[in-house]
Amino acid sequence: LAMDELEKEYMKYSTKLAVSCIMDDLKKPLDKNREVEEAVPYFNAGTMAVVSGPKRFAETAKAYLNRKGYPDNCICVLP
């Protein structure tokens, strides 16, 4: 379901979005995961991040994005 919602959002803004989808077991903290570090830039005005996954992951990802400078109103957490 979340993948359908993400795809729908992407299609609305496909010419303005850069999408990174990381399919990993994420046993390491996000800031220690090279794939995550390479995929997630520091915040720039006009940037929005979309997170999808289990509640605990979403909370961890949101905190990680906040540390990368993303304000709460620029982070969308899909169920």
C-alpha cells in the first residue's frame, strides 16, 4: 500500500522529484549505512523527504532526516 502511495506522489511531480528507494535490512544505524548516506542529501530549501516503513523505522528515519537539517514540515511519513 505504501509503495502505491509513494508511486502516486512521484507521478504527480515526476519532473521535479529525485527518488531513492533503499531496500535493506538496515541492521546498522542509518548514519552508518553507506547506501543511506549516499542517497540522502543534506536539506536544501524546496526539498521534501518521504519515508515509508514500520513505525519504529519511520521514527528512526525521521530523526535521521532532522539531523540532516530537514524540518518536520518537509518530511512526509506514509503508513
